[in-house]
Amino acid sequence: MPIRVLICDDHGVVAEGLRYLVQAQPDMEVVALVNDGREAVHRAMQDRPDVVLMDIAMPILNGTEATRMICEECPATRVIMLSTYSDPVHVSRALQVGAMGYIAKKSVAKEVVDAIRAVRAGRRYLSAQFAGLIDQHAATADDPLSRLSSRERQVLQMLAEGHSVTKISEKLLLSPKTIETYRSRMMEKLGISNFATLVKFAIQQGVIYLE
């Protein structure tokens, strides 16, 4: 049976390159390409791929949150995070939410293929440049994002991306009043008093990514 791979990247050229790479392997096949985190979760639940290649900087729902949901809903699916970020915080968060691999987006093709085969076999795979970082950043309860629920983090991302309360309510199938409640509650939890500071927080914490 081939290794079934779901590719999640909002950059079309990158996604197509990954598709070509995976399809060129005799023991692999691509089940789908998606370009936002929410769709990644939906397709993972629908198609139950063996491995997900997940860009960390995804719209609507970032790669870390999408990985968390996929690992909760599809425990047999292994996720490899693709990232341009090499700091201990991002690596640690990815592993905390269940990612089995963390590799640089600029990795050579062989490393991507090796990572897919490794996580499919149940082994964790980190690019060499990341291997030592997990020892530098232990998971701690004082991570400010840990104060927020998964839904609050999703609303935070969409607010920081510039979506209106009405638009967010439409996308999440919730009332505008509920979205406003989430916004007020997260600001209270974080000790933030204005929207500009909330957006700054989202950028600093990697909830959204500036490219």
C-alpha cells in the first residue's frame, strides 16, 4: 500500500512542487492539496491520509492549530510541519500539539521524502538544524497562548488577519455576539486592553506570520 500524503500549503508553486516530489516516489501518492488550515483539518478527517505535510503559516487556521485538531481527530495520521521558523518556541509548540516531524521549507527533496517515510514508520523526524532546539525550550504552563482555548486562538488569528466580526461569524457558523464574546474574553485573559495590542501579540506569538 502506498503512503497517502495530504499537502497543505497556501503557496501554489510550493504545493505543486511537493506534489510532484511525492508523486515521483514509487511508494507514495498525493490524496489532496489544500490551501488553508481549516480545509486541511476537513480533508484529513475525510481522507484519513497516512502523512500530512503542513505549512506552519496557513490562513484561517494556522498550521500549529490545524495540526492539533488533526492529531486529536485522526490519531493514526502523522503530521510533518514545514517551516521557515527555526526558533525553539515554534519547534516546541509543533511537537507539543502532536507533530511527528519538523523540517525547513528549504529542505532538499531527499529530506522531505526521508521525513515522510520516517514518520509513517512511527519515528520522529527533525531537520538537523532543529534537533538540538527541543532541549532548549521545555514546554511550560506560562506560554501565553496556553491561556486561550482552541476556538479563541482561531478567532484571534482571524481577527489579526483583518477579518471583521461579521465575516468570522459567517466562516465559523457562529453569531457575531459570540465572536465578540470570544474577543472580550481573550483580551481579559491576556491582560490586553486594545485591539492594536492584540494584533501585535498575535504576530509576536506566531499566531499569524508576516512574510
